[in-house]
Amino acid sequence: MISGTAAIAGIGATEFSKDSGRSELKLAVEAAEAALADAGLPVHAVDGLVTFSMDNTAEIALARELGLPELRFFSHIGYGGGAACATVQQAVLAVAAGLAEVVVCYRALNERSGHRFGQVSRAAVAALTSSGVDNGWHYPMGLGTPAATVAMIARRYMHEYGATSEDFGRVTVADRRHAAVNPDAWFYQRPITLADHQASRWITEPLRLLDCCQESDGAVAIVVTSLDQARELRQPPAVVRAAAQGSGPDQFVMTSYYRDELGLPEMGVVARQLWAQAGLGPRDVRTAVLYDHFTPYVLLQLEELGFCPRGEARHFIADGAIELGGELPLNPHGGQLGEAYIHGMNGIAEAVRQVRGTSVNQVPGDGPVLVTAGTGVPTSALILGPD
């Protein structure tokens, strides 16, 4: 069992912007140095690095720029935003197995000023891989962006369970209210109302502009080490109580339309592992940081994770249940809809702050914090708690 063997000892980030003015490598270095400073660790202590297969900064490039003497462990996690929590899982496994002592997980991207994920990518359909073949089936039908693919499942969800655009909008309203008091958030001091959501333009029906996450420039880094070592460092450790990955039946990347049952079964695979590893259940969770690239998937995650029955998330989130002071506050930092879209890594950093008690929107109590990675793809999640 890996539960309780390792902890997040440091977190670091650049500013979140729409035009960073520097390379992704530079962003990665800044975030890694900030995370190590936060932990109180020297750079030369790092012997492991983990990132996304989509990250443009290779481990050896980051190691050179940081001046690391050697690497004993390095790894890439695939499937875009679904990789976020799995980077920490890989680091925990390495530490628990004695393959590394200090592992930095990182993600750096100029996703607004550089390559924009929300636009059609010809390279995705032309790739000489199985993913290129898969994309070749849906690109000719006009399903060439993440929003277009998510719209398919969102429409089916509305049809089967009676959800409305207003139900989706409540997720954005909560996130933006939380971001409005977070000075690090792009939408600091800019809350919205449900009327604002409903007035925003269509992107791909039934998704409006304010159902879709931001495009951001920035980087986030996470330092993972053994719990024993973390106890000796600068910050209170955020203990990894559970870490899991999951892929479901008939899994595609954002286009698993033809499953018999509507849902996100890959998150169900993750949820069962999380609760078993941690010895906890949904009612034990104090606050959750759910990957909010598109609002409908927040509702689906609540159901797959067991916070409410299937098809009931729209009722669960009514009357402010996911806002501060509600039954289950979600994304106290503002999420990817309000703070920044750094492929979910900023959500892990917020979960750490909640455990430390240092969030700008601190949720009372000392219970565990749940954080998830991208959905619609093979995914991952963590449960963090105090020592």
C-alpha cells in the first residue's frame, strides 16, 4: 500500500497570464525553483522528475537548467489533463520503492500565446498513430475540438436526466465567485451571475463560452518526498492518502460516445481505488478540487465519485452546495474556469494549500481533500490529508 508513505512537501508556480513572454522551459524552471524553495530543499536534492507526455520541456532540459547532478527516475504520463494527479502517483511510487528521494512533478505551457488546445489541430488527425486513426473517424464530422466532443455527451446528459444549461452555469458561477477573491486568479475581482453565463455566446451547443475553461500561460511544480523526510522540512506535509489512475470500457480520448451507459466510467475506476486505499468515503471529504475544463463533466464527476446518485448532480449543486459554506465547496481557488488552466496542476497546489490551512478561501476543518484530473480521457485523482 502506498497510502501514507509519501507527501507533497513543496508547491510553486509562475504567474498565470495570457502572454508569458518567455519560453515554456523558462516557466518550468521558475516553478520548480519556487516549489523547492517552498519546501526548503536545495536544488541538488532532486533526483526524479515527472511530467506530461504533452509537455514540451524534456526532463533532461529541465535538469540541465536547474543544475541537477543526476536523475535516478523520470517518467511521462499520457492523455493530456488526465495525467495531472498521475504525475504525483508516479512520484509516490518512485519514493515508496526507493527509486528516488525527491521528485519534482511539473507542467509548463504557453497555451494562450502558443499552441491553443481549443482550436482544430490538423496534426492530431494526421498523426501516424492509433490516436490519429481514431481522430480520423470524428474529424470529418466536424468534431475537431475538445468543446465539440464534450458537447455530444453534454447533450445526451441533458436528454437523459433533464439537466439544463443553467445547471451547467452554476458550476461557473461558483468557480468565478471563488476566483474573485483569489489574487493569483486571472478572474480576480470578476465574479459572474447565472444571467452572465446564459448571455455568453455559444461555442458548440449546448456549451456556452462560460462553460469552457480558460487558455492560460504558466507553470506549476510539485515536490514529492517520503513522509519522514517531509516532516523535517519547511512546510506541514500534505500526505498522499490515496492515488489512482483509471481507464474505462470502450475508452477513447474525449469521444467515448457509444457506451451503453452514460457516465465517466474511468472516473468510477479511480473512485473505487481512492476510497479503498484511503479507507474513506465521499462523506468524509472536506472540499474537492474537480477538473473543470467543461462544466458538464463536473456534474458527471460528482456522480461517479459517489457524492450523489447518477443523474442527480443538478439537484446536488442547487442552492449553493458547491460554494464556500455549502455542503461540498468545489475549487476554492477558482478552478480552471476562474484561476488558470495549467492542465490541472494548479488544482493539486490548491489541495495542498487546503491541507496546510493557507488557502485564500480556506474551507474549515482538517478532513481530507480530493483532487481530480482531466475527464473524457483516461484519468487520475488524489486524496490528500494532514499528517
